Amino acid sequence: MNPEDQVAEDAIALFNKRITNEVFLTIQNDPKLMHAYLKAVEVRGIDKVNQTIGKHVKSAYNLNNMNEREANPSCTLIQSHQKFV
């Protein structure tokens, strides 16, 4: 593998581990998305909403679960999230 391919693969692998946090940060930082998120949480509950968003992330990027979770995400909407490969 050439060096630039390796750099790209390594960067993507790191991003995949925190992609769920990035999606939740996008929601948190976008007023319209945050409003819709809060309305969904009001109707469906935070656990259901967060699990559904996590499933959509996994499906949208065709990811596989790692055997670990991120226990300290930077997003305040979640307390932990699944890491993906």
C-alpha cells in the first residue's frame, strides 16, 4: 500500500471510531436539528432517539461495531457511544 493510501485509511479508521459523536455534535450545534431532536426526545424518550440515531449512523456508512464504546464523548447529548470500524 502506498503512503497516501495508508494515511487515508488510518484517518478514516480514527473517524469511524468517533463518527457517532460527530453526528450528535452536528445536531447539538445546528438550531433546527437541535429543535427537532428535542421534540423527538419529548415524544419518544432520549434512549430511543439516541439509539435510533446511532443505528442510522451505522447503516448510512455501512459500519461494523468494535468491541468497545466511547465512554467520554465531547457531545453533551450522549453519555457514551458505540465505536465502529
